Amino acid sequence: MAVTTYTVELNEAQQKALEYVAVDPAEWIRNVVHNRCRMAMEDIYTSEVERMTNDPNISAIPADKNQVVIDAVIQTAAEAQAASEEELTGA
């Protein structure tokens, strides 16, 4: 499974502010990102299981939640934003 790493740069004031609210800023950032991913994965999984349940051509749903999410055909947030902007501008 691929692993992606993101780097966050904070200026001195931002670092001080984060230390004000978090005992361990790096751990706090990891927790926020992992929790948001968990919520998105749950949304994707629920939608995909519903779709598979309603599709008469699908006879089995994978037991591995991660695999269901990985295999799901989704619209990314960037794609959804582009479509929304296109709809608004009529382009």
C-alpha cells in the first residue's frame, strides 16, 4: 500500500499558537489528518456498500474496508469544485 507524506510549514507565531492548544503539535496534526481521513473513508465505504448492495450484478462485497475504499470510483474534492465552478460559469 502506498504511503504519502505531507509537510506543513508554520511560522513562529503559528507554532506558538499551536503549542498553546496542543501538548505535542506533531501528534495533534497527525490526529487531525487521520481522523478526517477516517470520516471520509467511512462516507466512501457506506456509499460504496450501498451502491454494491443495489447492483444486481454484484454478488459479494469485499470484507476489507480499506480495499472497498481503494477500489471505489469517487469524485475528488478538486473534481467536484471544478464541476461546480463550470456549472456556475456555464463553461
